[in-house]
Amino acid sequence: IRKGFPEVIFCGGKTPQQVKEIAFNMYKNGSDVLGTRASHEHFEAVRELLEKAVYYETARIISIRNTPPRKTKGIIGVVAAGTSDLAVAEEAAVTAELMGNTVKRFYDVGVAGLHRLLDKIEEIRECRVIIAIAGMEGALPTVLGGLVGSPIIAVPTSVGYGANFHGLSALLAMLNSCASGVSVVNIDNGFGAAYSASLINKIGEEGK
Amino acid sequence: IRKGFPEVIFCGGKTPQQVKEIAFNMYKNGSDVLGTRASHEHFEAVRELLEKAVYYETARIISIRNTPPRKTKGIIGVVAAGTSDLAVAEEAAVTAELMGNTVKRFYDVGVAGLHRLLDKIEEIRECRVIIAIAGMEGALPTVLGGLVGSPIIAVPTSVGYGANFHGLSALLAMLNSCASGVSVVNIDNGFGAAYSASLINKIGEEGK
Amino acid sequence: IRKGFPEVIFCGGKTPQQVKEIAFNMYKNGSDVLGTRASHEHFEAVRELLEKAVYYETARIISIRNTPPRKTKGIIGVVAAGTSDLAVAEEAAVTAELMGNTVKRFYDVGVAGLHRLLDKIEEIRECRVIIAIAGMEGALPTVLGGLVGSPIIAVPTSVGYGANFHGLSALLAMLNSCASGVSVVNIDNGFGAAYSASLINKIGEEGK
Amino acid sequence: IRKGFPEVIFCGGKTPQQVKEIAFNMYKNGSDVLGTRASHEHFEAVRELLEKAVYYETARIISIRNTPPRKTKGIIGVVAAGTSDLAVAEEAAVTAELMGNTVKRFYDVGVAGLHRLLDKIEEIRECRVIIAIAGMEGALPTVLGGLVGSPIIAVPTSVGYGANFHGLSALLAMLNSCASGVSVVNIDNGFGAAYSASLINKIGEEGK
Amino acid sequence: IRKGFPEVIFCGGKTPQQVKEIAFNMYKNGSDVLGTRASHEHFEAVRELLEKAVYYETARIISIRNTPPRKTKGIIGVVAAGTSDLAVAEEAAVTAELMGNTVKRFYDVGVAGLHRLLDKIEEIRECRVIIAIAGMEGALPTVLGGLVGSPIIAVPTSVGYGANFHGLSALLAMLNSCASGVSVVNIDNGFGAAYSASLINKIGEEGK
Amino acid sequence: IRKGFPEVIFCGGKTPQQVKEIAFNMYKNGSDVLGTRASHEHFEAVRELLEKAVYYETARIISIRNTPPRKTKGIIGVVAAGTSDLAVAEEAAVTAELMGNTVKRFYDVGVAGLHRLLDKIEEIRECRVIIAIAGMEGALPTVLGGLVGSPIIAVPTSVGYGANFHGLSALLAMLNSCASGVSVVNIDNGFGAAYSASLINKIGEEGK
Amino acid sequence: IRKGFPEVIFCGGKTPQQVKEIAFNMYKNGSDVLGTRASHEHFEAVRELLEKAVYYETARIISIRNTPPRKTKGIIGVVAAGTSDLAVAEEAAVTAELMGNTVKRFYDVGVAGLHRLLDKIEEIRECRVIIAIAGMEGALPTVLGGLVGSPIIAVPTSVGYGANFHGLSALLAMLNSCASGVSVVNIDNGFGAAYSASLINKIGEEGK
Amino acid sequence: IRKGFPEVIFCGGKTPQQVKEIAFNMYKNGSDVLGTRASHEHFEAVRELLEKAVYYETARIISIRNTPPRKTKGIIGVVAAGTSDLAVAEEAAVTAELMGNTVKRFYDVGVAGLHRLLDKIEEIRECRVIIAIAGMEGALPTVLGGLVGSPIIAVPTSVGYGANFHGLSALLAMLNSCASGVSVVNIDNGFGAAYSASLINKIGEEGK
Ligand SMILES: Nc1ncnc2c1ncn2[C@@H]1O[C@H](COP(=O)(O)O)[C@@H](O)[C@H]1O
Ligand SMILES: Nc1ncnc2c1ncn2[C@@H]1O[C@H](COP(=O)(O)O)[C@@H](O)[C@H]1O
Ligand SMILES: Nc1ncnc2c1ncn2[C@@H]1O[C@H](COP(=O)(O)O)[C@@H](O)[C@H]1O
Ligand SMILES: Nc1ncnc2c1ncn2[C@@H]1O[C@H](COP(=O)(O)O)[C@@H](O)[C@H]1O
Ligand SMILES: [Mg+2]
Ligand SMILES: [Mg+2]
Ligand SMILES: [Mg+2]
Ligand SMILES: [Mg+2]
Ligand SMILES: [Mg+2]
Ligand SMILES: [Mg+2]
Ligand SMILES: [Mg+2]
Ligand SMILES: [Mg+2]
């Protein structure tokens, strides 16, 4: 029912053989295919049957396309603090691109180094939707929420240790954000954030 | 920075006297004012100074306006299961209306009585954004996510008892939704859902 | 005291040698034997002594029989969402079969793709007992509970990540089901669900 | 879809006025009506319109009937430890009776006084389904599970203090029961246990 | 062993009569006395015997002094977001003052309104120690930590609802702060933060 | 201060080299030495220097003695359900023996097979102190507590899966035991239970 | 089976009328009766029928005796930190006395004021069993465990706020004590500690 | 903004290649570099480019310096219980030294062996700031807090098992310390404690 989007395989917990078969069937039915949480092994298996498959290493994403992705006028901004959150940020950014969105990345703008964030804030304000990714204390969406007027999809990451409890600290912080306009997806769910952001961005394209 | 929105007071934990003063100052500065989690006592205090104040009882909202709310072409759908979630649903619906949105309410459409939901599904599909409210097992956003193409803001409610743990069951269910396009706000946070939905709806109005 | 049921070994945390000995003793005393959570190594060890042992790979079950399983008239329906829950679903289905029940499998009927579920609903309604298996938001038993009149044993699975907390999200959702007629077993406990379903199914066979 | 059962109102969190109206509408449509978690105030309001309404105080249940309840041949046994769990036990027992079941109560048979339980065990064994209710360490369903051959629906209660965490100790104990044939409902959910037990008992009546 | 500090009574959970007696004994032994979490009732009881007792209403503190408080050169900055955290902020500020410190209050500087915080940042930088108080997402200490060079004592507050879990969200956020130089005290423990800040401030006074 | 007891090394998290050195120093100072949570590697290292070292494999204990253990008249009973709890049960039993106690083992007496427990109950009653070890629902100490008059030290084990949460279910069950005379040690802490039981047993030896 | 002990009523959650009847029946059967968690209302009701009933206010205990309590030679030491833990400490101390033990109270000896504890340590060492009661960080049993040779029953209390989580902090601290010879009962369970201590003390009296 | 401190790399979760590049860039810009949570592999990679890099094995720290560290007059005391907490203690101690502080180590002074702690207490009192490190029941900061007048930074460690829940027991104990002057950092965060302690120590150096 959501047209123009690729079909998606969650590769986590599937064998390379399973992914290969599912991807092949989807592709030969004319769909574009997107595999998330894909390892090198998954990719190797898929490439045996589908030579044009592409692997985004940091994002852990496999893409196989029948149709070239469109490019929206509206921009999805992917904002993240540091190198530790990169895998999740790239899962979000690459997913959004493969769903036809124009994406801008703003990395290394954590709240503990506020000036780097403020230096970019004008550019971030021009984005139609923002994906804000942060681990540990998860403060980035709140600070952004006070500075921009676009809807923000917040992604807590499991980066950290100790009382981080595998992402719980960032998750709770984001759900309790004192800034408005912030909604939240599951810990490490870059894909889900990109999907929601994509639906929102398309509202602006089409005027719906 | 977010124009056309009223200024908001969270009345919970404030005295009637405090709310009255804050509301008065905002209003005389030309703002529209919206008070959430407001009791009758809060309202009585505010009305002493501001006669045109209006109280939405089920929604627990006070509104005082300098400017009449606009009406968007795009619709925000507020979908909820039963009478128990009504307070949260109305907090979302009234907030969205006071922020200038056209709102449609779809109540009594819980997933345990699927036919009532399916009967309304065409109408729900026409909404540009959907706010899905559910307590207990929190399944409504997931079922909706598989049936509609609009972005969904999910609101878990604290309705329930025992292993509900004051809304934790619905919160976790929504964060783990196997449907895509769902993002989540805090337990019972009808206001926050309406705010995010409102930002998204405006993208469609303006084409941004 | 529960006649006609095989004796059961929980192989998890036991060495192949231990399982082999326990199985051998049970079998030579005339019992049918069922080993759950069995690895290939467990099976290899058992087969050394008991050649007729059978291994159900996906279900991780070893079966060694003195007597052929009966077949009930009443059907246990095993309903599950996707490939990720397959191991748990098969543990339930194979256990139920080895306890003498007629079993029907309904896989790939998750609530986010409601039409596949509705397509099968008449067939599911004919089952005397239903085992409903779901991970993540665990909504399947609730949706089923509103559509069928048979008792439902719900099995939360640990499939997922992040705020899934190893099955907690599905467990809480199922315990808080707003549909009636749903009771719940431990996370990933396909065996336990089959056992309860089997006791219930036999009530119908025998009229008790 | 589940015939012969009364319509149910969960009175908790509803005003007396709301309950009165819902009950009246259900009753005049020809349904039998069952109100759970009902206070004296709920009952007083209902009786104003419906004189034949009956109030079960310990069970906190209101019943208004158009048709007399049937009596099954099969027995539902309600087994509980002590006076503290009485409210939940009676919610289960009265609900089961009002759903047309023959019910036998076995109270004051906690596992710390094993002999009282063993004295009753033959009688308990004759029940077709067993509802086992326990707070604190929640051991009763496990001990019963080893002694009887009927399916057991376990109800954890919130009775206790400290590391009981409002019923969590009993809930976890029951989910982890080392006896087979035990499935679990929400903390304090006597109604839900009776509903499941009732569906199971009817399988035996009808042969289905 | 910590000279120059008043003796402290934690009034929470003590009767007015108990507090009155303890305070009287301490005072007549020559100590200055500080009562925290004191209600009006506590104060009334104490004033019966000790006329010079002073009550700080918002801070819920009783003070009775034999010696006038000193005033340090170094400043303790008490930084807080909004009116909801005022009780905790004042507990910290008044405690610090009564322990002989010069205190500056910076209220209404939450991270969702960054400009108000940045407007004050030069003044905050001049403080020798900072107490940062925040509820909900608890981001304030992290943002401050990136902007100032003084040690920060962070106080999570229980302000909020839902997934705030009575202060857990702010507590975890602060423990996981990605800024360095932040240490944390118990939820709502304004007193404890002031005590630690006071020990630190005195190091600067005395050169130790 | 506790005479006649060996010195103890907790080997978990120490290297073989570290354990070897600590053990050697203790031993040559005339102490008896007990190493818990010891792997084969720890034992091999210790034996290089101390030839008379003995390894208890199931118990994961190393013992090196200067003096032969005494034997008390009073008996410590170690009661456990099944093979899965064996490692913890043996840690308790061997520790108690090496501290000079007469120990009787009662294994395979879980509460789901009550008759095996009742068959042994007279013998268990003769023990001066009882260590009761159970995982999963942790019901054993409660059932025992109703049948015997000796103090019981309960040891929850981490045996189980899913809602067992690594021993939490058994721990909470034991802390909430409705039987009196039960106190609890940490999850899997067979050593600690034996130590406490040993102190108690010695009271009876010496009359103190 | 545990002779010489009174029969016990847990009054919490029972009506005065219920307690009165239970107490009367026990007493006229010749038992001594002990009611814990008893309010003034419980006591008033009991005294109507049983004039010799005695109420221990701080301990919240009702006692009615047919036989005078014995006095053991061995001493149970009840050690507690401060006035806040008094109710739990007295529940333990009075229970122990009514079970025939000689009890010594050591109050106001918290670990943050170590010297008061060390001043009493010789006297504490003479106790045959020690009950150690502490809230908040629950350190007292660990410090004691390093200083004395008697078995210690640790009682965590729910005294505190914030990250105390109603006694969880003290409970976990005590379960993880790095001192040996410590076992733990439920939060605030002074009664249970006294019961276990009493069983242990009697071993020394009788030589068993 | 915090001058004289090295730049810090958290190596956990970074590849050796990443650490090598980051370190090289920092160093050639004139900074001193400190890498925490560094493995041997990280060090090997760094040493390829930066020969003067030094590895502190127990502390898991890499240091590369352009400028020699200063030595403060004021002392930071690092106090820890046993060998298990050594890695965290050394992370704190080495970090503090590399930030220019004079550090004294007090190891093997756990609260269960109070005399070793009391033997050192005069020396500990002379420290300007204290870092107190403890796992399990986390009592050390509380006991120290009652004995010394300096501010204490408490570090809970994840050392332990079972109900330790990966450091939660020590964390909660420290947050609930009944001693004043204690503030807390994340579980195992020796670095963070050293950083805060260092800021405090410098207040005394400079008089600020
Ligand atoms: N990283 C991800 N996290 C959560 N859900 C995902 C992710 N990637 C894909 N999905 C969802 O998983 C579905 C495919 O699951 P499957 O059929 O198991 O391959 C897609 O339709 C998405 O809704
Ligand atoms: N004690 C109870 N606990 C949980 N669910 C209940 C209980 N009593 C009634 N219900 C359910 O609540 C439904 C009625 O809810 P409502 O429409 O809000 O009155 C019934 O159909 C039952 O499924
Ligand atoms: N708000 C507070 N939170 C935590 N501890 C406090 C607070 N106020 C006082 N205290 C501590 O409580 C002690 C007095 O407790 P008490 O003897 O029970 O009155 C003081 O020495 C302080 O260490
Ligand atoms: N299995 C165990 N669990 C808990 N504590 C133990 C265990 N084994 C030994 N201990 C304690 O650990 C202490 C030795 O610790 P360490 O000095 O780190 O080797 C002993 O004195 C015991 O109190
Ligand atoms: Mg961040
Ligand atoms: Mg729902
Ligand atoms: Mg599902
Ligand atoms: Mg029980
Ligand atoms: Mg904040
Ligand atoms: Mg057991
Ligand atoms: Mg204490
Ligand atoms: Mg310690």
C-alpha cells in the first residue's frame, strides 16, 4: 500500500541462504529490494544470484534495484553526535536515500560540543524532517527541538556502558524530551526512523 | 520559532495561582494560550482574570485565544480503542484543533473488535497523519500501520493494571511495532502526539 | 499421572552424554521420549544408542518412540507471524504432534499484514485450541482473540532487539491482552504451550 | 462470537453513571450483563434502573440476567491459598458461575501447609480445569501441576509487600513453573482466568 | 569532622514532636541546625521551643542558628530549567547558603530554550562549582559540561510522568553524560548536591 | 575471626597465575585454602606448586589442606530439585564439608514431583540446618519451610530462560516465601549458603 | 511442627473484625497469639474479646498469651542505624522476645558514624545471632560481617527516596554483601528475620 | 575550554585503525593524548605511528605526550577494596596522574575487613579529593564518608554476579549513601571519576 518504496528484508537472524532466496524472489517480481542488518556473508550470498546488488558496509544494507531512486526536493536531515553512532546513522541515511529522499548528513555535532551544532543550525533548519540519533544521555533531539521547526524522529542508540543499560538511558531521555515535536523509534532502529521520515517528507512533495 | 502555535502551559504540578499568572502574562503579550493537564481549580483561577477562557473537561485543557484557529485541508485522524483511553485521546484531539488542524475522531475501534476498525478504515486512510492511542497491549498502531500509508504517531496510555506497569506494556509494544511508519511519544502524552502530528500536517498544507 | 504423554528431557544445559543416558533409561523402561532444545550434538549422542531416534531440526526436538502417536479429531492450530518465530512455532507444533494431536500450522500471518490472517480465519476458527506465537509487539493473540471462540495459549518470543528486552515487550503485551480467552506461557516456551494445548484438546476427545 | 456468555463491563475507572448507562443498554438488548471491579457506588447506580441486579461483594461483581445460567457437568476448581487472595479468587469463581459453569472452591490450601492441600487433592483431581490463585512466591500452580492432570490457569495476585513488587514475584514464578500444563493470566485477573477456564470447560461439555 | 557545618535533621518520616526534640537538643549544645524536607507542621513544632527558627517554604528547610553563616568568595551556581524543579533547586541553594557559601541562582535556563542558557553562560562560568538540576530528559548537566570548566554536581528530579519513572530517565541520562566533569547525586537530593558542592567550594577558599 | 574455617579465594575473574600465587601464600602461612568458581585452568596452575591440591569438578572448587576437616554431629542437608542445579548444590555441599560439617545431599526432589520429596522428608527433618536450592519458580524452600522445623538458607539459581531473567524469578519467589524460617543468599551463591549454614551448625556443636 | 512458638496473624490487609475472630479462635484453642502489622484499630477490636491483649505501638504488634515467654541464654542482637528504621527493628525485636528469646537492641549505630558501632562491637560479638537492619545503601550487615563471627540475618528497609526504589537499593546491597555469613529476608520483614534468628538461637539452647 | 588536560579517546567500540588515526591527528596538533578502554591491538596500531606511546595494561590506557604532566601539591586518593576492582581503580589513578595530579593508591581496604581501612585512614584524610571504588554492595564510599572531610567521587563497578545485575547493586547503594559529600559516576567509569576529581583538585592548587 505504500507505493514507490522497496520491499524490505530484515536480515538479522536469517541465514545467507534464506536472504538470498527471499531477495531473488522479490527482485524477479519487479520490486526494488532493501536488506537491513546485512553482514558480508549475506551480501556474498545475494551477489551470487543478483550481480547488481550493492552493499553499504557501515549501514549494513544491501540494495538491489529495478528502478532508479527518485530524489525529493524536501530534505531529510540525519543528525548524529559521533563516530560511535555511525552505523545507526548510516542505516537511517542510506535507507532514506533508497526510498527516494534527498538526505543531508550532519555528523559530529553532539551536545557536549555545542558550537559545532550551532555552526550547522541554519542548514539543519532547512530540512523538512530531521532524524536525530544519540546514545548515552540522548540529549540531541531535545536541544534540536528547541532550535528548529521541523518534526524530529529521535533514534536512541545502544552505544555506552554501565547504567546505559543497552540504550535504555537514551530511550527514556528521548521519550521524556522537554522539547515538543519529537517522536521516538526503537533503540538502534535507523531503518524505522528513515521510513517514518520518508512518509513525512513525501507529504511535502505531493502536497498529498 | 514555530509560528501560529499557541503558547503552552503544563498545569500539572503548578498551583492555580501560578497558572493564572503565567496565562495572563502570555495572553496580554498577544499569544494564544493552551493549558494542558488542567483541573477545574486551574480553570476557575484563570477565568477570574480571563473571561473568555474555555475549559475542555475530558481533555483537561484550558484555551484562551486572541486569534481564531485556522483549519487545515489535511486531516489528523485520532484513533482510539475505548472509553478508558478517552482522556488521552481528547487531549490529542483538542490540542490538534487548537493548533489549527482539522481533526477526525475514530473512537471505539480497538483491535479486539476488528470489524469496527475495518468498517472505518477507508475514512482513516484519508487522513494525512494518524494519532493512534492504546493502553494495555498497545496493538492498535501496528494493526493500523499495516492498513494505511500515512505516518502514525503512537501514544501508549497508562490504562490497565498488574503487568501493565503503568503503561510500560503498551510503550514497549509500540516501540517494537513490526509495522513501519510508527513513531512513539511518552505514556499518556496526547499533547506531544498532537504537536508532532501538527508539524507534519503543516508540511502538507504549505508544501513547505 | 498424565497418561499417553512421552517423557520429556529439557536438553538445554545438559551435556550430550547426560542426555544420552537419561534418554536410554527412559526408553528401555517402555516410555516414549521427547527431548527439547536439543542440538545436533545431543542428537548424535542419542543416536549412538537408540537408532530409531528422529531429529526435528527447526524444532530442535529429538523423538524416540515405543508406541506410534495417536491422532486426535480435534485440531490444535499453531499460528505465527513470520520466519523469525519459526523455531518456537515448530517446537510447539512438533511437541503437540508427538503428544498425539492433529496439528495445523498457520505461518506468515502477522498482524501487520492483516489480510493474510483474515484469509485463513475460517480455517483457524475450526481449531479446538490455538497456540499464538509472536515476538516484538506480541499483538497476534489479541487480534485472534477477537476473531475466534477457542481458548488461546499465547507464546511470546525473544525475537527482536532494543526495547524488546529479550521478549519482555511481547510478554507484557500478551499478559495485558484486551481480548478474553488468552493465557500465556514463558518467553520462547513452545513446548509448554503445546503441553497445555494438548491437555485441553484431550478434554474434547474424551468428553473427559 | 462466543455464545451463551454475558456481556462484560470493566467498571474500574468508569463512573457509576457510565456503568449504569452501559449496563442498561446491554440488558434491554436482551443480554445478560456482568460488571467486574464494581464498587458499592457502581452497584447503587445500576440498581436504580435495574432492580434485579445482584452484587457479589467480595468478588466486586454486578450481575443482571435475562436468562438463568446453565450448569455444566464438568467442574472448574478454584484453588487458593488464604484469605488475602479471596477477592481475586471470588472474582474468578463468580465469573465462572455466571458463565454457566459448575464451580468448586478450594480455599486455604497454600503450599506452606501442604497437608491441607493433600487432603483435598482427590477432589481437585476431579475438576476438568483448575484455576490456581497465589500471591507472594506463587508456588501453588507448580505444586498442583505435579499432582493433577487437568490444565491449570494460574493467577498471580498483588498480595504481599517489599520485593513482591505488586505481584511481580508471583507472576515470574508462575511463568517459570517447572510443572507442565500451566498457563498464566495478568496479575489479579480473576476474570480472565475464569473466561479461559470457561472456554476450556465447554470443550468437554460439547465434545466440540 | 566537617567543621563549620550545621547539624542536619532529615525531617521526612519524622513526627513534628521528634523533630522539635532533636532540634532543641542540637541547638542547646551550641550547634547550628538545618532541617530538610520540613513541612509547616514541623516548623510550627520547632518554633514553639526555638523562636528564632526560620522556615524556607519552597526549599522546605528549617534553620536555627547560633552563629551567623560565613560568605565564601567562591560562588556556587545553582542552575535549573523551570518552575517544576524549583523545590529541589531551592533545597540546594538554601542548604549551600546556610553552609556558608555565596550562591547564585540561574533558573529558567532549560536546554530546550538554549538562548536563555547561552545568555547567562559567562556568569555561570565564573562559578567555582555548579549544581545542575533537571528532570525529564536531564540534559542540562551535559550541555553545561561542554560550556564550562568547573566541576558539576548533577541532580535528577522526579518531575515528569509516564516513562519518566519517577526520575529514572533523568538519573540515567546524567550518569551517562557524554560531557566530563559531571557527577551525580540521588533523585531530588538538593541537599546532597549542596553538601558536596560546599566541600569543593571550601577547597578553593582555604587553598586547603 | 571465624576460627577453623579455610581461607577462601573467589577464582572467578582472576587469572590462573593470580590464583596460584594467592593460594601458595595462604597455604604456606598454615591456612587451609578453598578456591571457588575455579576452572580446570585454575586447578592446573595451583597444582604446579601445591601437589596435594584437590579439584571438585562439579562444584568448581579447589581445596588444599594443612589440617584434616572435622566432622560435626549436626547435619547440614543440601536439598535440590534436579540436574540443572547440580553445580550450585555441589558448591554448597563441598564448601560445607570442607568447613568441617557433616553433609547429606537430597537431590532430585523438586516440588513438581512432590512424592519424591515427601519420601525423604523424615530424613531431611533430622538435619540441623537446610540449604534449599532451586531455579525457575524457586518453590522448594517454601514447601520445605512448611514441612520442617530447622532454619533454611535458600539459594536461587540462574537456571532457566525467558522470564526467568537470570535467576530473578527464583530470587523474588524466595524472598517472598509464605513459609517462615527462610532466609536467602545471592543467585547461584552456593558458597555463601554453606558459610551461613556452617556458622549455624557450629552453634549446635558447641552449644556456643 | 515448630513447638513453643505463638501462632501468627499477618494483620496487614485484614479487617479488625477478621483479626479479632482469628485471634479469638487461636487463643481459646490454647495458643499464644502474635499479630504483626497491626494498627490501633486492629488492637481495639481484639481487646474487646481478649482483655489481656498487649499492643506494642512502634513494632505494630499485638500479643495475647496463655503461657509466659521463656528466656533463652543465648542472645539475639538487633542492630539498626537510626530512628527511621525503628519500626522494622522493633518488629524484629518484639517478635524475637515473644518467641522466647533474650534480645539486645543496638540502635543508632549506622555505618556513616562508625565509632558508635565500634564502641558497641564487643557487646554485639557476644550475641549468638545478629539481625542487622538498614535502609538506603544497606551497608550495615557487610560491615558487621567483617567484625563478628555469628550468623547475620539482614533486613533491608524501604526507608529512603528516589533511587532507593522502595528498598531495592538496600536489598541488592545485602544480597551482594562481600562479607560471608549474611543471609537476607524480604524488605521490611522484621518478623521473618526474628523467626529465622529464633530457630537458630534455639539450636544453641538445646544443643539440638 | 579545560586547559592543561590531554585530549581523550574512548577506544571501546573503535577499530585499532580508527584509534590510530584519531590519536595521530590529535598528537600532531600539539595535544597530549589519552586513550581509555584500549586493548593491546589498539596500542599496537598506535605505536606504529607514534613510537613514544605508552601502554598501561591494567588501566587499559594509552598515553602519548607532548608535554610532561605537572604534579599538584594536593593529592587525589584512589581507594578500592580488592583485586577485582583493580582495572577500574587503575583507570582512575592513571587518568588522574596523566591529568597532572599527585595520586595515592589505597587498595585492598574493603569494608568487610575494616581494620585495614582504619589503619590507612589518617593517610586518606590528607587527600584533597577521594575516589572510592567498589563493586557488589558498594559500601566503601559510605563508610569513608563518615570518616573523612574531603569530597568523595564514588565509582560503582560491575564486579559480581547474580543480583549484582552488572553493577546496579553498587550504583544504587552509592546513590543512596547515608553519608554526605558523596557524588557518583557511571558504573566502571574510572575515567570520569578522575576527571571530576581533577577539576576539584585544581581548585585547591590555584585557589581559583
Ligand atoms: N532495521 C530494522 N529494524 C526494524 N524493522 C525492520 C528493520 N529492517 C526491516 N524491518 C522491517 O522488517 C520487515 C521485513 O521483515 P522480514 O519479513 O522478517 O524480512 C520490513 O517490512 C520492515 O518493516
Ligand atoms: N477484571 C478484568 N480484567 C481484565 N479484563 C476485564 C476484566 N473484566 C472485564 N474485562 C474485559 O473488559 C471488557 C469490557 O471492557 P469495557 O468495554 O471497557 O467495559 C470485557 O469484554 C472483558 O474482555
Ligand atoms: N534531603 C536529604 N536527602 C538525603 N539525605 C539527607 C537529606 N537531608 C539530610 N540528609 C542526611 O540525613 C542526615 C540526618 O538524618 P537523620 O539522622 O535521620 O535526621 C544528615 O546528616 C544528612 O547526611
Ligand atoms: N562463590 C562465592 N560467592 C561469593 N563470595 C565468595 C565466593 N567464594 C568466595 N567468596 C568470598 O570472596 C572472598 C575472597 O575474595 P577475594 O579476596 O577477591 O579472593 C572470600 O572471603 C569470600 O567471602
Ligand atoms: Mg548525546
Ligand atoms: Mg489495544
Ligand atoms: Mg506480532
Ligand atoms: Mg503460595
Ligand atoms: Mg532538562
Ligand atoms: Mg523448583
Ligand atoms: Mg546503612
Ligand atoms: Mg565494598
